[in-house]
Amino acid sequence: MKYPFQQLQRTHAACIDELKRAAAEVIESGWYLRGSQTSAFEEELSAALGVSESVATGNGLDALRLILRGYIELGRLKEGDELIAAANTYIATILPASELGLKVRLIDPDEQTMCLNLRDAAHAASGKTRVVAVTHLYGNPSWDEDAAAELRQRGIIIMEDNAQAIGASWHGQMTGSLGDASAQSFYPSKNIGALGDAGAVCSSDSQLIAAVRSLHNYGSDRQYHFKYLGYNSRMDEMQAAFLRIKLRRLGEVTAMRNRAAAVYNASISHPDIQTPATLDGCTQVWHQYILRSPRRNELMEYLRGNGVGTMIHYPIPPHRQPCYEGALEGSYPLTDRLAAEVLSIPIADIPEREASEISDIINSFPKN
Ligand SMILES: *Cc1c(COP(=O)(O)O)cnc(C)c1O
């Protein structure tokens, strides 16, 4: 494949010596969990997102679970309460809600952003709705100040799934600091990726952070004293040391994705292919660059045959997954259409020249 979808070696080429030095330092320090690397990373992450505190976790799914468990322990949520999410989100947004006994209610996303529209969520919210989960899918920030104020006034928690959007902003404010609490994922292919699993909870709510901090360490609020039936979901010192290096490079990584996206936006022109919207007043971070085509499968084959790796995010939406059979009834026509039409093309660490070559290949897709 001349243009693979993503190569993490390429991502790491720019900082390989720094990563190796950091690994050596951690190995030699003799301290591997809950140490100075993790606490420094938590502080640097909070500063980068503009929240007062962060808790480094084992992964992004756990970060979402810890937020919901935290609110349950604080008495702001209980079993049977309803959570609203976009039907086309990645399944991890809603798995922890289901596991904790919340009722998941889906709505179709906004056609332009492909994300949850907060105004639609406020409209759909009932007396049972206690949480709205906003996923900034594909790195597209999705927010609405008035709808958020209305939801808060009704006592509804806004949880951001910021796994795909670290570095994005909405009218100057970072995603991950817009809602009441946010979950980050540092899965290796994310815009800031660890060399393994890692995640974080970020919030300016000190009570929630205290609950999450206990819950992620067996439920312990001080040594050998257990306030909650907790979990073990801690980031290790090695990943924290790597992520401190990666976080310093976030601006550069985002700028490179933006340059490639700008080439695609300007160059791709084909009657059967739609390029993604660029959003006013926002910084998109292009976690994925999503084409839409009614001839998606044919296009995917054509690109594969011409050396361009692609992926589908995501081919089967949650309401059609076996684990949710009978549980997420309802019809989500836009979500089904997106699942049939979306195609992700290479965007991570792609120099402009390659974006331009890939655009030419896309434009040469035979017309119907
Ligand atoms: C990656 C991802 C997650 C889960 O993160 P992990 O670190 O893999 O557990 C959650 N939500 C979204 C939208 C994601 O893309």
C-alpha cells in the first residue's frame, strides 16, 4: 500500500529519541505507578484544556465509566435515569451507561457536523433525562451555549466524550472543558496517543474529581481506607512520561492535520463524493477526514486498488449491534445512511504533497 491509512512509526519518528530517553528515565526511577510523571501529566493536561483538575486513567472507556459512577456516588444520578447520545457515536460512549444501569436514548446526529446537536438533545430530553453525552466525533467540536444553559437549568449533566477531539475548540474554548466533565482517550491512534492504553477524566467540579480519584484507585480516599466499591484504572508512569512529550507536540500535530485537510477540502472534487463541512468559529482537529458517497464500497475498493488505505468509522451503529439487541429500539435513518456512506481517508501525519496525490487518485474515481 503506497498510502497506508495510518503508520504509528511515522507519528513517532519526530520524537523517538525523546520517547526512548523518557522510557529509560522511568525504568531507572524504580517508580511505575502513581508517581511524579502521572501528577505532572495531570497538571499539564488540565492547563492545556482549561479545566481545574484531571485524573489519569487506564483508558478512555474507563474515564467515561468513572464520570458516571462518580455522579452516581455523589447522588446526582441513579439506576434507571436516562442518558441521551448521538446514534452514530462510537459504542464506547454508551457502554458504561448501560453497564451502570442507565437507560440509553439515542437521537440522530446533526447532518453537517455528524455529531450530537445539543439543541436537538434539549428538545428530546424528558423528565427522566439526567445526562447528555456529547461526542465530538471525528474531531468536530459540537456545542450550543443556549441549549447547554437550558439543560443545566433543568439539572441535566453534560458529559463530553472528547476521545477524538483533544485540541479542538469552540469559539476559543477547548472541547473537554465545555461540559460538566469530559473523558479523554490516549489510545495509540488518537491525536495524542500513548504507547498502549491510557485515558483521563477532566473537570472543574472538585467534588466529581475527588470521587473519580477515589474510584480509579479501588475506591480509596486515603491509604487503606475505602469509601466506595471502586475500580483499578490508573495510568502508569511510562505512559504518563510518553504523553507529556506528546502533549507538548499537540499544536504541531493539529497544524499538520489541518494542512492536509485544507488540501483535501480544496482539491477533492467529484460528483459522487462529498467532503466534510468546515465549521465556523471552531478549530477542528481532524481525528478523521470523512468522505461521504452513495458509492462508498466501490470507492473503497477503487482506492485500495490504487494504493490508498481507508477505513469505515463506523460500519455498524450501536443500535444494530448484537449486544444491544432489543435494547435500543427506534429508527435512526441518518445514522443508517452515514454507516453506509462514510469513508475515512488517510489524515494522520500526511504531508501536503501526499494529500494532494491522494486527492488526485480520488478525483480519478470513474464517474457513474
Ligand atoms: C477511542 C474512543 C473511546 C474509548 O477510548 P479507549 O481509550 O479505547 O478506551 C471512547 N469514545 C470514543 C468516541 C472513542 O473514539
